[in-house]
Amino acid sequence: MVTATVREWHDEEGWGVLDSPETPGGCWGHYSAIQMAGFRTLAPGQRVDLTWETPGFKQDGYVYRAVNIVPQRA
């Protein structure tokens, strides 16, 4: 698991991009990977703990895809 920062998040589409040194170019993330109760969303600039994979294809243009996203507490 690595620490990442949310670059952008699209609530209406349920996905966004997360940045970390381990995922150059960005990591695609889906709301279903967010570990929280209720409406799962993230905000630009928010810090998260991230587990990612390289599925062998580009997800919306991104080499990396998040499999587990845990928002950090402020």
C-alpha cells in the first residue's frame, strides 16, 4: 500500500485519478474500491492509502488501476 493524492474525482461518473511516485502518470480509481461507509467519493487534494495493479491494458488511458482506496483521516 502506498500514499497517494487525489488529482481529480468525478462523482457523476464514479471515478478519478490518484497520483503517487509508484504510479507515474496517474492511477485510475473507481468508487467501488473506496473503503468507507455511505456515499463513496473523494476530493481533489485528498490523501489516500492505495493498493494498485497493472491489469495489462489501459483503463481510460491509465496503466495503473486502484484495487483498494482507503481515505486518510485529517
